[in-house]
Amino acid sequence: MRRDFLKCCTAVGLGLAAPTFCSSERARASIEERDEPPEYGGPYYVVFNASGGWDTTYLMDPKGIDGINRLYTSDEIQIAGEHRFAPNQEHAQGGMSNEAFFAAYGDELLVLNGLDYSVNNHSPGARYMATGKLDSLAYPTFAALVAACQGASCPLAFLTFGNYSATGNLVAMSRVPYLPSLQRIANADSIEGNARSPYHEDFALERIEEALAERRSSRSDQPLLPRQERAENMLYAAQVNSKALKRITPFIPNEIPRQRLAQQAEIALASFKAGVCVSANLSIGQFDSHANNDADQMKLIPELLEGIDYVLRRAEELGIREQLIIVAQSEMGRTPNYNSGQGKDHWSIGSIMFLGPGIAGNRVVGGTDDGQFARPMDPTTLTAVDEGGIRVRPEHIHQSLRELAGIGEHEAAKRFPLAVPEQERLVGLWQGSSTGT
């Protein structure tokens, strides 16, 4: 039974392991002391990745001048509270328009404009945005790091659906591509994940558990080779995690949504609600609009916003909305000019959005000039300035995210320092009141 469960985990790319920061003996003792891992109660972290490079001037950093955009002019730029955004209701190809999104969430939303990606190639850009470290392949993504710090023993601590997903060997990376896969994992002791068709009756399961416990007890004092010890630890973890994963079952929807982000979201949200997941890395691609920029962005930006809206609405229904922190980002922006194919090429300046508990909304910090170049930011006032200030890069964002999550001094975070000078830290990013231009 347990062997079949582990095979199922392998089939869907699911990693299950004992807590990373315990020694193998402590891990085994910890597993033996309880029937299953305790429920993780939040906060939960969702990182949305607009893979390929979004055109921020068609979203939260509008220009409407000098041909930077062709679908609106500067006098058509919309305003909602402190937010300025591009109008796209008439041009959106499905999904959720900017107008609807900012009307619904502007009061909760923090936007940072003028983010300097420093590079304009996909792979290093995605890595830099995900980890805050450009020149290393060893650093974990923020989603993986926060999972390791706050719930490494959760069976699905870090869920990822694509984009850069390195873990720094801190926590298992879990990939559950489809809702039926989640059903099978949640009910690993049942045929094809059907809880009504168990492989064993309850009394048989109890006897199996007793036999395994006796075997574990009889071997507890025997020296083991490292490979054998690791294998047994994996078996013990699979035992307790299979029980915890059953908690997901009530929260798996009967109908599979059509939208690709909504499908990812249902897997993540069910896992959050069951207390077996800390963070999820959600992703949609095709933003790399080298040709027909306007048509592509008017399809993809509304799809992204619809995905964020779906997550927030479903989280409300599940009663975890107040525990959900959202980051929406991309690895690059698009140039302020069009190429001969009516597309836009790679641009190393962009924006990022945040929403959730501990984040003061209705705010815009930083900024770009009329040519879509980043303006330096005063890190103490968070305003764009013409002289002095710093160029805000991903490491500044990640330093602040670590502070928001309360993991800046965690052992795991210290293993991957960001080396942001104290004078460059973004003071009051989450609770300040400054507005950029």
C-alpha cells in the first residue's frame, strides 16, 4: 500500500520528505511521536508569474504618449484611488479588465513601478525575480524559502506549476498538474483515488500500521547505512503524510474550471485549506509578445487578472481569504517602442504587485519617466526622485518579502543572504503611505 502511494507520488512529480532541518534521528522521532503532521494554519503565499515578460504600460504603469502604447492616449488613463492604470475594457479579449480589477481590489493593492530587472533575458530574469539573486543557481525561490521556514513538514509545503522553482534543497518541490492527480494523492489508499473503493478495510489498515510500528520499534536502535536510513525515513514520512493528505478530499471541487490559472488555484487552495501547503507558484506563459504585442497583451493581462480574482474569491468561499498573501510579477517588461512586427521586445524595467494581510493597499511606490526608464527611489520615503535614491532591484523586493513573512532571521534565510545594505532597505514598504509618480 505504502509502496503504491510512493509510486503515485513519483508519477505526479510529488516530493515527500521528513522535515529538512531535523537530523535523521530527530526526524524519525518526530514522526513516531504523532499520527500525522499538524495542520498549517497560514499565512499562505501565492506567487503569480506572467512568464515571458508583461507589458506594464498596459496595466499598472500607463503612458499613452510618444507611441509607447497604441490603444489609448494619456488623457484616457484611468484613476482609482492612488492607482493609475491603462484602460483596456474595450480591448480585452475575455478575462477581467483593468477597470474591473482595480475597482475590486485597488483599495488592497500595493504597486511598485520602476523595478530594475538588470537583465533582459528570460532565464536569468526569471531566476532573479524568483530568488532575489542574479548570480547564483543555488538560491531558493521566495515561495520555497517561506515554505521551508514556516512549514517544511507539510506534505505539499511548496507547490509549483512552472516557471523558475529552485528550492535550495530546503524543502521538497511538489508538482500536482491536475485536479484528478490531487484526488489520487489525497486518497492514495483507494483505487484511482476513489474514497469509496479502498484497497483495504479499516481493520486491515490498522493491522498494517501496527506491524509497521512494531518493525520500526524493533529496528530503532540498529545502526543503518545512510542510504537505508534515508529510505526508511521516506517511508515513515509517506505513512504520516498519506493520512494528512486525506484532509484535502472535502475541498476538491466536483467540476474542473476551464481557466488554466483557476485549475492551478483549485489545487493550491484545497491544499491550503487542508493545512498541508504553505506556498504555491502559479504561472501562465506566452507574454513574450515580440509580434502583435497589443493583441497578445490584451488576451493575457485580462487572463492573469481573472486568475488573481478567482483565487481571491475562492479563498473567501473557503474561509482563508484573510490569510492569503499574493505577489504578481514577471521576469521582464516590454520595450517602449514597437518593432517591425508590431511587437515589443525585451525591456529590463517593470513593475510588481502585492496584496494581502500586513500590506497597506491603495498605494503606488516608485515610478518610471515618460520614456519608461526607471526613476531612482528614495528608500526611506519610497518616492521616485530625480537625484540620489537607489535603483530598486529584485533583491530589495525579496529582502522586504522576508521581513513581511517574518523569516529574515530564520536559519534557512541566513544560508542565502541577499546582502542588501541597511541604508538601501525599503522602509515601510508594507505599511507606508507614500505614493510614487
